[in-house]
Amino acid sequence: MHTQHRIEHALRRKLSGPSRQDVQQTMGWDKGAMSRFLSGEQGVLIDKLDTLVGVCGYVLVTRKYMDAVATLGEVGMFCECARQGLGECSRPQGSGK
């Protein structure tokens, strides 16, 4: 499993890199506000969360959505074998796996 602070790490990486100025401008922050946010002295208003996440290049999706994407990636959304009743691709019908 990954580190416990995945979102924090992702935001810190973006806010400390070359996109820092884009984030500052989009969020309406000066250098002091950025520094206060990174040090934990300043938070983000709830109506600005989407903006911050978006400008950092991320989108929020549910775990259910990611599970579905993983399943489709494993099985194959265009699996002709299954659509023809022949079981999953690369697995004979009735193999159980």
C-alpha cells in the first residue's frame, strides 16, 4: 500500500514544482498564502477545494468508479470471447478464474 498521506504528498509535489505560479494565480494566493498553506498555517475554503484539486491536475472520483475501471482493465471492455459466450479472453469457459 502507499503512504498514508497520498493527497498531501500529491498536492505538495504540485505546489512545490513548476506549476506553483499557476496554482497561486488560480487560487488568488500570493507567495505568503502559498507558504502558509504548505506549512499548515492556512487552510482552503471548502468552495475552493475543486479549484485547488483541478489546477493541480487531479479529479475526484469514487472508489467504486476506480474499482470498475480496474475490472474493465483486467477483463477487457471489448472482450469478444465473453460476448460470444466463450468465457473471458485467455480463459476457457468454466475455468473459474
